[in-house]
Amino acid sequence: MATHDPRPVAYLVDLSARHQHLATVTMRVPEDVAADGGRLTVATWTPGSYVVRDYVHHLQHVAARDGAGRHVPLTPDGVSAWRVPPVAGELVVELEWYAFDASVRTNHVDDHHALLVGAATFPCFEPARDRPHHVHLTGLDHGEDVAVLLPGTGEGPYVADDHDQLVDAAIAVGTLRTSAVDVHGVEHRVVWAGHGDGVDVRGLADDLGRLAHAATDLLGGSLPAPRYTVLAIDGDGGGLEHRDGCVVAFAPHASTDPERRRRLQSLLAHEHLHLWNVRRLTPVDLLAPPLDRPVLTPSLWIAEGWTSYYDRLLPSRAGLWSVGDLLDALDRLRHAVDETPGATRQTLHDASRTAWTKFYRRDENTPNAGADYYAQGALAAFTLDVRLRSVEPDGDGLDAVLRDLWVRHGPDAAGRPRGYTEQDVLDAFARAGGDEVAALAERLTTVAGAPDPRDDLAVLALELVADESPPTPRLDVLAGNDGGRLRIRTVLRGGAAWTAGVSGGDELLAVDGETLTAEELPTVLRRHGPDAAVRLTLRRGPRVLEREVRLAPPRPRTRLRIARDAGVFARERFARWSGQPAPG
């Protein structure tokens, strides 16, 4: 008997009202699947960003009709879903979106460009979730370019195998600047969709290619995507991975500033590694997740934490960073975790599970309340990596564990992710380093506290030495510029400012009557010895108030360096780990 592929669900995206920040989506569901009715849902979160964003907030209008044009009633079923009755003929759903929320996770359309994120754009008719989904575009201005993280060209159709692939994609429209490189036969593109002509698109594509080679070497195989595309927009930073690409945001001049370029390289490394880790090597809880409600997992310390560790290693292995850049990045990671009071109050597993209500819903008290599964997960990965290399000096450390998980729990022969559990991860550590390493991994994730790699650093010719930068008495706050004002973003729990009654969100007007900027604050504090009292002038809402703070002693800081007495074998292991010879 002959078999036929099911007819696809089709979407027409009309951008002709972009000046008003509107995008209209017309969805057509084939009659054979619409005949029994079903549930229509709008996502509340997007894969890779674990917080309820309530995209339905931007929905201006939704209506449905059948193939003959007759009205089809939609019965609300929760805040972002509707029940659809059986329909004669095809089901046609029209949605109007207001799209003026500029970020890598939301929709933004105007006269200059359009960025549409799959989860925020394309509803799901649940009975047809596993069918192919096609997208056409209309309302484009003459001569505009289109870049879509799906197969297809021109104005469409862009083809997704199912709704999960469609919702894990993004679309950019505008006057785009594109540069591409080849990596093992796979095209890697950087597409600049933002404002400004000063972006080094060619250079970023070259960086991406070198990082992709390093990532492929790490996983020991071929690239798992037919094409990889970076959609880049102007913004304050950040990125969101997709199945075959990512969306990143950065200021146009960042690509030509050396320090910001290094941060961009780290961001590109992070999102590219998600091709494997998360998108295809996936916590079992996140396999085909429902997008209309939160999905909890204890494994974000692996999905994001390990990726954050490698986004420091891969630029070094790619030759984009110096050894000093790598060690500085690891030092900043250690110090960030050490100075987060929440690291001693919440386990990594709990931080992963509560991402929905804590990490992604940040306020002035967030560093006090919980662990950061990105930074603390990355430090746990470093700690486990050096322990594995200490147990098996000729082994590949965490690289070997990641490869083992990829082989056992990555996609099956048909390309479908199989998923892994926390026990699968512990088993992989046991295979690589024995039960002692598996027990360390369990402690690092189930007991609160900052991971400490210092006992095993010598295996990589590394040591910790005192940081010789000028000591600064501690106010125990996180502060920064906010529209030209010096804002205390967080008062660290139990510290000097906390004891004195300073509050997160206060504007710091003066210290001992002297106005200052965020950059000047450490210099001002260094004028005082430990245990000195300073008078802070603060603005809190409509009030101006003063608080006397007794400064805490400087916290001893250390930095990583190549040990002067490191032997030849330790130096060789450092070179294999970092991709560069140990200096000195």
C-alpha cells in the first residue's frame, strides 16, 4: 500500500504593518487533522530560556474559521490556550501580534528590521504537533534580505519537520550583512541584522569558524546541523541557542573593541556548543517539553554550567585567546561565585529547578537568595575536570565525560534525542574516574557551597598565588552605573552595608560628602583602612538618607598562574587541556 506524507500545517507571516510594530500570522491546519478538533496553544516560554514570558501578553487578536469561512468558536483553556471544536474542512486561525520588545527571546519589528522568535510567533495545534510545518513570508520591502534558522529560501516556504523544530527557530528580515565560512563541509554564517555599519562581520565569521573547529574536536565527530547561522542584533548582550543556530545581541562597536571582542567570542562559543549540549544532548525532562507551562529539571548545571565552562576553554583552544585571557576568565569565574552569598544557601540542583522563579526573575536580592547555575555550574565543571585529570593524568577529563554522554544519550540513529538523567551523568563520571569522582559530582550538586578546584590544579601545571592588586576595604555591595547614577544593585547578605541598613536599589550620592562614579568607588574606599567608618549619602525613592558603614577588611584574593616548578608532563597536560603551550 502506498503511503503519503501528511499535509503540513502552514503559516503566512504578514509584515506589511511593521511601522506599527504589528505582525499578522495566518495558520492553516489541514482538514484531516482539524476534523476532530483539538487544543490550540501559544507558548509561554521558549526553549533555552527557563522563565514564563507570557507571549500571549502581546497577542492583539485571535480568531478562527473553517474552510468555508464560517466562524469557529475558540473556548479559553488556561491563559494561553483554546479548545477548538471539530471543523469541516481546514482550520484557519489568524493572530495579530504586537512586536516591539527588543531582545534575543522576543519579537521586534519596525521600519528597519524584523526579528521573530518561533515560540513567540507560531501557535501549536496540538493534534498536528508532529506534522511538517511550513512558513511563508509576505509584506517585505523591496530588496530586503531574509535569514531563517530553517531550510528554505526567499519568502518561503521555510520547512520544519515538526512544531518543535519550528518553535526552536528565528527569522530576521532587513538589510542584512552576511559572512560565511566552511567548517567540515557545513556552512557557518554570521548575519548582522542590527543598526550600524561598523560591525566586523567577516572577522566574527572567522572567529565562529575557529570556535566551531574547536567544538567539533571536543565532541570527536561531525557537526550535527546541516547549516549553522548566527542572527546578530544590536543590544546589551546575551544570546539564545536554537537547533541550527542562535540569536545574539551586542553593541555594534563591540566587535572592534578587544575586551568586548573576547566576550563576543565567549558568547559565540557558548551558543555554538549548544548544538550538542542541550539541543541534541538533552536532559530527559526537556525532551519535547510542553511550552504552555514550566518544565522543571535538576540538570541546568550541566546544560548551561558545563557550556559556560567550555565557553572559556574553547576560545583558548581555537587560538583566539591567550593563556592569560583563559586564566583571567577562570579567575573572574571563581571570584564571582565566592562573592555570591546565595552559593552557600542553595544547591546546584535546586538552583536548576527554581530557575523559573529565581534566576530568571532577578531583583536586588537575587545574589543573596540562590546559586547561579551558569557560574557555579561552570566552576563545578572545572573542579570535576581537574579531579578527573588528577585521577587519570593521561585522560581527557571532562571532555571524555561529555563525549561518553554524547555517544550514549545523544541522538539515536534516526536523529531523535534520547535524553539523560542525573544518574546517567554520575554513571559517566564513574566510568571516567571511578566512584570517588562520581561522589564528588553528587556532592557538588546536592550540597550548597562554592566548588573548590585548588587541590588538583597541579595536574595542569597551575597554582594559586596571592593577587597583588591593591587591597580594597569592603563595602559588600554590587554597584554600577545606571543612567549616569551610581546605583547599589545588591547589598550582600551579612556584609558591612547589610548590617548598616543600606538597601539594594539605593542610589549612592556621596561617600563622606564626596560625589563619585562607579569606577571611582574602589579608589575612594582604598583611602580608608579596614574597620574604618564611612558616611554614605543615599537616595531611596523620594527620601535622601545617610548611613554609617564600618568597612570590612579586604577579602584575600588569589589568581591562577603557571606554577614555576611545574614539570614537563604537567605542562604537556596543560597544553592538551588549553590548546596552547604553558608559558614560562
